[in-house]
Amino acid sequence: MTTTDAVAFWDGVYAARPAAGNPQPNVRLTETVTGLPAGDALDLGCGDGGDALWLAGQGWRVTAADISAVAVERLAALARAHGLGDRVTAVRHDLHTSFPPGGFDLICAHYLHTPCDLDRATVLRSAAHALRPGGRLLVVDHGSAAPWSWNQDPDTHYPSPQEVAAGIDLAPETWTVERADALRRIATGPGGRTAEVTDHVLLIRRTA
């Protein structure tokens, strides 16, 4: 799938959804970040923007990146509407070809799954290298498919957090795995539908 196809796919995904006036943050983000001192954060694959808006509301300065111009434009408008326009910078970025510049105290990648070409290990390795000392990389992946997911392939393999960490292949003297869990929760989808799903949670801290 070409970059043009990938943009069209994700623009179509977000255009098909009603714009959320108050998107909620992912629970794995709030449970991990609450209590941390605010700094500079990068949200990879920001989607509807719930994570970026929540972080900004906690005092973080957030760069929110997504391949979809629809998602980016909606988030920029929401940030302004919520009085957070000075704390959220929404940018369209194709992580297959480039990575947002800068250094960060927190980088989060929630459900960064795509049918398009994307070397996730390279993206996440770039993220780890973009952390400042003491900064954290939070990777939350699907461990199962919700009934409303775009991916309903029964043969899909959901890598464990340990597999993801091994694929990033970071030097242990510089980065420490603080958490590698598989957790279940009740998710709410379009129209208020609910289902039990599994999250794979990986938290890596840059120590040097």
C-alpha cells in the first residue's frame, strides 16, 4: 500500500466517524502518567485526540501526530475549543517516512496498528532515542480485536509486550523496561457497544 493509499485509508476511517466533542483518554495512559511531572509529550497516531487533550489539560506540552489530515484538523480545532491551543501542536506525519523532531519526556503510541506499510520497530526505536534521560515510552497495543475493529482477520498475531521490546532491541544500559503486561478491560465502541478486550502494555524508561 502506497503512502497515498495509506492517507486515503485513514482519512476515510476518521471521516466515517462523527467528530467527538470531548474524546476521552486511554485508561492505560491516565494510569501511567498521573503523578508524573509535566513536560514535553509526543502522541504518535493521535487519532481522535483524547490522549493529547488530556495530557495538555494536565500541563503537558503536546505534539500530536497522525497520518490523517482529517484527524489532525479535528484535533487542532478541539484544542482551540477547549482552550488548549497553546499546549497542543497537531501535525500530519507519515511515520513510514519521517519522525517528528525534538526531544520528549513522554512518548505514547496507543494502538499504532495499520494495514499499511509501517516498520513499527523502527518507529518505536526512533521514539526511544527521542526521549530525554528519565523520559518514558508507553506503547499500548491491541491484544485482541473488538467487534467494531477495522481488523477482523482471525489469523492476526498480536505480539506480546516482550516481543515488541525484543523487536525494538534497545541497549539495557540506556533503556529499562518498567512494565510489560497483558491486561483485560471493558471497551466502549461506536454507538455505546461494549466488549472485553486485551491490552498489551509496554513501558520503557530512558535511564541515560
